Amino acid sequence: MIISAIISEYNPLHNGHKYQIEKTKELTNCSGLICIMSGNFVQRGEPALIDKWNRTLMALKSGVDLVLELPSLYSLSSAEYFANAAVSILNSLSIVNYLSFGSELGEVKTLNKIASVLFDEPIEFKANIKKYIKAGYDFPTARALTVQNYFSEDPKTNYNEILNNPNNILGIEYCKALIKCKSTIEPFTIRRVGGSYNSLALSDTFSSASAIRHNLMNNDDLNSLLSHLPEGSSNTMKELKQSNYNFIFSKDMFSYIKYKLITDSSKDILNILDCNNDLLNRMMNFIGNSSSLDDFIKKVKTKGYTYTRISRILAQYFIGFEKYSLDSVTKLPIEYIRVLGLNSIGAEILKRIKNTSSIRIYTKLPKYITDPLLDMDVLSTNAYSILNDKISYKQDYIKSPIII
């Protein structure tokens, strides 16, 4: 039984995602497809448009067989931490043959080549990154320029351009994570088609999730977006709309974040990884005269503090991650998988996992949770329930996996 895997957010699952699912099945000749999916918060530092159970339903209706949740701490982390966690889970299952991901390049050999250098970090490579940062470049640009120089014997390949495309970057992090854990899983990439990852314009071919969310937030016209979604997603979203389901956006967190910041006399936000006193001072300078979360982040950000970094810090703060010893938690192995949904093939895959892996499998959460990562997932859903009135407090304990 050949098993392939996809790491995704499906926020929401659109035609491009459906294309990737179909191409993965066709080109890897797999008989089962696993998806590691972000829960109720996603990597941009935002609440998911739709809760994790309804997004799981979309995935199952679109060809995925088994959906597992990526712990919330990592779904709200940088590309490196996000990739390391997801790949670690897949590797621990001991049954996955291929990891499929989309990329602008569409060719895995070069991405793997870059990943190997970034993993090894030769002395001269590290020195050049420091040189570019000292010259005033931000880290991503410094790294891209260093990679271009490192492979100067290959002038035909524009490594700088490769490292300026978000899906390429994430693909490289997946390859690097596979190298790190000495995995036998084979990376496999499909060229991304249609609108770019960050494009807010709807495309005639495949529109990005960003464009779909942007248009839904500004126009609130779901019908105009249905053609950009596969049947499983469009039907689910129509049913949600008919039931008065509120689609969730990052702006919905602003009043709660503002309240926490202005009443946080202990400066607990400094417990969030990536936050520091200088950044906190900038936040406090602008929180009182910002009209929205987007306005606030744009005022706070600098070349050193990117929009996405600030967004992730604030989303973690909104949830309450500052109450945990995050530096210690990130050093812990991920010792469980949380099943969000499955079909009959997914049930067979789950049986195989039970036979080949010692990882704990949760289809129902225990009454008492001792694993901080799992506890943070529950906290994330509780925080999400503040924004989404269709999600109840402690729903993680109540909700069973989606089965179709």
C-alpha cells in the first residue's frame, strides 16, 4: 500500500488544492492519502476562516483519506518550525512513502539541493549571511543572496528568485526537515498554477486562498466565489452560510488583543517566542491609536519585525500561549496524533499506523491532558469559540472525528 501525504491548511480548500490532491494520487500512484492540517489557527497568524472540523469535511469530500491535526503551537510558527513538526509527525507514522507539496519551481531536485546546504550550513555560508545582515538586509534576503553566491557555478538557475517565492521556501523547509530526521519519505512537488500565494485578485484558473478570503471579507458574497472552489468545499460553505455561520477573520481578534495588551501589567506577552521588550514597546506606543488589527500591525512593523511575525505573536497571545514555558515545549517530541476525520481507506491507514508505530492516537481526548501541546490545542479551540459562535467551549472533548 503506497501512502502519500500533504501538509496543508485548506483555508479554505480551493480548486488549486483539489488539483494537488488529484495530481498527487495520479503521479505517486498512491492508494491512500494523509493530510496533516492546521487546526483553528493558521501559519499567517490568523484564525482559520472556517473551523477545523468543517475544513476536514472539505478535505475528505475532495479526496483526502485521513486528516490529522498539526499542533497549534506549530501551525502558528515560522516555516521552519511548521515544516519540522509536520514532517516529524509523518515520519513517526512509519508508513508514508511520499510527501507532496506545491511549489512555484515545480522541480524537487533543486529544492533538495538548497535544503541540503541550509541544513549543513558550511562555515563560509553562515559568514556570508552575517555579512549581508550587517549590510542592512533582512534575514530572508540575506539568505537568498548567500544561496545565490554559494551556487555561483550554476548561473542559469536564479536561486534568489526561487527563495523569494513562499511555496518554494516552504518546500525547501519540508526537504530540510526530511534530511534532519533521516526520513525515508520521498519529497515530491507539483508546480503551482494560477494566482500566487499572496495574490488578492481572483484568477480565471486557480485563485489563491488569500484572494478567496479577501473577497469574502470585503464583499460577503459567497456565490461569486463558488466557482473557485471544488464541489466538496462549495457545498460545505453554502450549507454553513445557510445556517448563519460566521466566517472568521483576523480583524475579529482586535478588541480582545487590545484589552489584553493594555491590561498586561506583568508583560506576559514577553513569554511568547519571538517577542522582546523593543517590540512590546512599539506595540504599546501604537495600540491606543490604531483603528484595526491590520492598522496596528502595519504601524508596529519594521524591517526587522515583519508583518507575519507580529501576527503570529498576537495570535498566540490571543489564545493564551504566554502561560506556557514555550522554550521547553518546543524541545519536546510530538508523541501523539489527533484524528480529525477519515473515510474507509483512512480507517485502513489508521490500522496500519497502530501496527507499525508506537505513537499515541487520539480519536477522543482523555479527560485529563498531561501533554502541553495537546493542552494548547484545546486552548486554541476555546479561544476560537470566542470568535465563532458555532463552536462551543471545550468542543475538542465533545466532537468526534468526521467520518464519511
